[in-house]
Amino acid sequence: MVEEINKNARLSASGRKLLTSEQKACIVEGWENSGLSCPEFCRRHGLISSQLYKWRADAKNRRNYGNKERW
């Protein structure tokens, strides 16, 4: 699943992957269900661990606050 998301991700003009909130949440769910540590999961899928932690925090905030802005 993660490989498919990475493969089909849109790229910005500078070549960075552009992922939707739903795609990021799916990757976080894949990590949580994998049983792997964050660094190991990221190595296997070409991600950055700090980014994955941020996506997890963002997903938790969306669940806690809905899709509304906190401020």
C-alpha cells in the first residue's frame, strides 16, 4: 500500500512528493500496523522519520478536533 502511494504521488515543480491528508494517514496506519520501528519503516519506504511522526500528530489532531482548524 505504501509503495503504491509513493509511486503514484504527485510531484511539485521542485520534485517533492505532494500527498493528501488521507494518503499521509494511510501511511501512518501502515506504519502502526507493521510492528516496525519508525526508523526501520522509513528506511524500507524511503520516508523521513520526523515527517512520519508529524503526520501521526496531525492525524491525531484531526481526529480530536475534526477537520476544523484549532485556532
